[in-house]
Amino acid sequence: MIDLKQLTARVCKIATEAGAFLKEERKSFRREQVVEKQAHDYVSYVDKESERRLVRALSALLPEAGFIAEEGSAGYNDEPYCWVIDPLDGTTNYIHDEAPYCVSIALRNRNELLLGVVYEVCRDECFYAWKGGKAFLNDEEIRVSAVNELKDAFLITELPYNHVQYKRTAEHLIHELYGKVGGIRMNGSAASALCYVAAGRFDGWLEAFIGKWDYAAGALIVQEAGGRVTDFYGSEHFLEGHHIIATNGYLHPILQQLVTEMPPKDE
């Protein structure tokens, strides 16, 4: 039986060490070292080296676990446990020396998330949670907000790389939300955005076309902070999905309705 609280503490240390590597490399980082994976989706040697370090440390911590990793340096072969990791969430921010960017690590078994750790490098903030154990930021418990009206909501979203597929949805959301909510922001890092919802800084977040490594850790942190996470269609079984909503719970039905009730194309 895994002691999730103890394991989470050790993962926090690994994430913080990876963050220190990112911070040090940023001092001498050059944009010529960047490769474009697809249109406007970037990777650098920093992402790859950070992932190698994480895989090595986490493999030693839990040898019976496989990996789902953004840069593909390790794989999953139906092991009983699986680490879901993003070695540098917010790569575009990192390239431009813009906050935030972070290290995201989740552990799941075949059915559910067990722990999540997100270390936001620029603010030296470590968010973490384990199943049934509440959510924390630098050892202080965090909770989602109590905002329950859309007019007061401070929301965070993102415009994904898949602009052709998502453009109508994005235009619909901005049309429906702009001027009707307390504020809308984008920060370039899904993992940190989720944690900011967990900490009550934002009241809701939604994003499409994202990988498991982007949201797995943050999703558990939101849930343990008292919030709700589903796919765009309201399913609580979101772990295989790529279109995710996370809120304080009160605003969830409103945001879900916005993304599922799109107008016809000729409107």
C-alpha cells in the first residue's frame, strides 16, 4: 500500500529540483535552440533534459510505474501505476522569459488520479495534493473560491494551437463572456491556471486540445481543494479527454453550457 502523503512530499522535492534546473538554464537560454513541433508549438533541449531528470528520479521512487510524458522519453506498458508528467508547462512563456512556467507531475493507477504536484518556478510556489488529503500551496491548505454568479467571476482560459478547429468556440466564448464577467485572462500554462483555480485566485478555467500532462496534476489539486473538473460534456471521467473545464463548482454548469450550446455555423 502506497503512503500517498509521504510519496507526495518526495515528489514535491523532485519537482522543485527540476524547477531549479529550469530557472538556472533560463539565464543562458537562446531562442535559436528552439524547435517547432507544429505550428506555434515549441520544444527545446531544456524540456527534454528536464523530462530525462524527472523520469530518472521518479523511476527510482516508484519502479513499478510507467510514464506518460510530453516529450516521449519514457513509455507506459500497462503498469499498475503511471506518472503523467510535463517537464516544462508553458514552454512558449519560457522561451520569451515570461511567467508563468512550471513542472507538472501526477500519479495515477488504472482508474484514477492519486497525487498531483505543480511547481511554478517564477513565484517559487509548490501546489500539491493527494487523493483524500486536501490541497496545499507551500504547506498551507488552499480552497476554491465561493463566487457563484457569472457577473463576479474571474475566469482564465487559453487559445490553443489548433486554431482552425477551435476558432468558432473561442469566438463564441469571448462573445458570451466579455463584458458579462468580472474578468478574463490567459497565462500560457494550463497546469498553473488549474492551481490558481484551486487557490481561489480564479473561479474557473477551460481549455481544449490539451494533453494529459497539461492537466492531470492540476485537476487533482482542484478536486482536493473543493472544486470540480469535467470534460466539456460534463463527464467526471475526463482522464482520456482533451477538452477540460475546472471550476469552484458553483460556476461549472454555466461554463459547461457555454461550450456545449454552440450556435449553428450560419449564425
